[in-house]
Amino acid sequence: MNGDTTRDALQRPRDRRRTAPAAPVSTAVPATNGRVRRRGPVRVLGAVVVVPAIIGTVAIPAYAMMPGVEDPKSSASYSLTQSEAQDLVVPGLVNQATAAADSYEVTTKEEIDRKAREAEEAQQAAWAAELASRAGNGDYAVYTVKAEGDDYPWWDQLPDDYGGGLSPLRYYYRECVDFVAWRLNRDAGVTSAPWKWDWSNLASGSAYVWADEWAAKGWPTSSTPVVGAVAWFPYNHVAYVQSINGDGSVNIEEYNQNSDHSYHRRTIPAGEALYLYPPA
């Protein structure tokens, strides 16, 4: 009996090893952190899809796939017209517009000179018409040539630009109008108060309106200069006609011709000014 017991005890362990179920084979890959990572079906599917896509993006050249194009062209030779990628709408007004082209005309020196002469003649004709329109009627004083020179009595007074006031003729000192007013008084034989001519009965302080004021008073004006007349310039200036030369040019005396409030003499062509005859 003891022998059977011993045999049974030795037999049981052997039988247990033989009858125990086999352990399943593990597919786990040992991880470095001691945990087991498993290759699930999702990870396998991701590898199958992503890896070919990366390879295709890097290795395959890009093509422009456009609707209606059977044979795709490389983007390097892409044509917007052929691809029909964008419909171009042209308004009807654009279709009705006419094409214009610039035309060029070659002009010779002779033509340029001729046009310049025509322009100058037209300007002179306009000036002559202006002079004729300003002509007045009535008598005027006739004077003979007198000695020229700066006889203006207030040559040392401060002009308006430097705070100066009005002269006894009621124009600003050393302005062109004050000098001419002095000469008209001198020619009339008046060199002190009471003055024959001043701002109140001659013309305003702006030389620009003297021609109109002459005409308004009925005093004669002309394109023909006379001694003692006022040479009127449309750029707001007046001067005194000292004498007339044999060739028709005119010697004038003036103040402040170039805004320096000083006395000047010069000779001008007769047609350069309108002449306001000295009032009687």
C-alpha cells in the first residue's frame, strides 16, 4: 500500500504537466518602458494608407487636373484658355468700343517758325483791339519835352513795404503811380499844394485800373504815344513818356518798375504800352 501511495504521488505531477492546456503564443513586442505594445487592426490599416500616400506625394510629379481636359498637362505648361478654369464675361460696352491709335505729325523748323509768327501776329492784333476799345474822347494837354532826370521830391521817404505812408498826392511814397501823378502836376505848372491832380480826381492807387478810369472820365487814350502821356502796362504798372525817338520807340521814366522803389529810365517799342493822354 505504501508502494502504491508513493507511485501515485510520483505519477500525479507528471499527469498534471501532460494534461495542462498550452499557453497562447503572444504577439506582444516588449517596450522599452516595460509595457507591452500591441499591433491592433487600426494601426495596421493606418500604415497601409499613409505610407503609400507619402511616397506618392514626394515621388510623383504634380499635374493640373482640369475639367474637360483628357490629357493632363504639367503645371509648367498650364494654359488658362485650354483648361477652361474660368469663364471670362466681356460687357457689351467693351465690345462696342472702338480702337484708337495715336498719330504723329512731323513738323519742320519752317512750320514751327511760321506758327510762332502767326501766334505773335494774333497777339499783336488782340492788343491793338484792346487799345482801340479803350480809346476815349476829349481834349488833352499838349506838352513839350522837358529835361529828364529824377526830380521826384519824395525820393528819400519810406515806401509802404517798409512802413511808409502816403505822399501829399495821397499815393504811397515811391510807387509808380505817385511818380506819374507828380509829373502830371509838374507839367501843369504845379509843384506844391494845392495840387491839381491827386488820388481824388486822377486815378486810384492801383495802376491796373488807370486805363479804365481814363476811359470812364472820357479822357483820350491811344496806341500812339505823345510827350507827357502816361504809358500804361497791363501788368499793373504806369510810367511817364519823356520823349519819342525817330524810329518810333519811346523813352520813358518810372519808379518801382522792378519793385525796388527807385527811379529808372528805359526805351520801349511804341506798341508795348497803351498811352493815356494827359488830361487838360
